[in-house]
Amino acid sequence: PLLLSACLLAHEGKETAHFYFYDFVKVLPDRQNVSIAQEMARTMIDYGDLTACHIKLWPYWFDGRALRTYLRCEDATWSEDNILTPGQPPLSAIDQRALFIVNPADVDALDVLRQTFPHSATVSKLFPDGGIAFIVVYVERYE
């Protein structure tokens, strides 16, 4: 029993180390010492109106607490949305213009934004290695 316990413990340690140092690193939101939250905050500050900023949420993508710190806000004045549905808030609530920050893997959200706002402008924000960190979609309602 003692030998079996030691073998199981050694195996668990090996698996945990592999997950932490190899698998987990692949899904980390920050790469190459670049903070996605900090870059999002810069983009939102440059836009000028935090209340017109929307972030489409994505699992394990950015640290919301870090974003609030970079924006110097205790509470979010921007919108964090799980689902973007045409005809529903936040899309239906946009009177003039807005900014959306979307994970590059969230093609459904990007499609909804393009269909809802056909005259939108899209900018990819890049990591130093050229990978896409996030996509900024500037939308404007023409009616």
C-alpha cells in the first residue's frame, strides 16, 4: 500500500507539472509579457467613452480585475456581454456609435456585429509575435 501510494503520488505530481507548465501556458490570456487587460484598457481610453465600450466575454481570456485597475474603476462602466443577439441589448441599445472588443476565436460574435452593423470597422490588436490578441470593432448606427 505504501509503494502504491508513492507511485500514485509521483504520477499525480508529474501530471500536475505537465498541466501547469505546458497545457495551462497554452491557454494563458497574456503572452510574451503583454497584458491583454492593459491593452484593452488603452484601447477603451483612446476611444474616450467607456459607457459605449462593450467586451464580448470569452472563457479564460482576460482578467477583469486587472482591466478595472488599468481603467482606475472600481465598478465596470462598460458592458461585458456573454451573448450578442440581433435586436437585443446591447446591440439594440446603441443609438449612435460604440466599440466592441472581441476574442479572435469568437467568430459568431464577429459575424453578428458585421450583420448588425454593416459599416463597421475592424482592427486586430496583435501580440509581439504577430498573433491576434483581440479584435476591436467600431460600430455606428446609420438610421
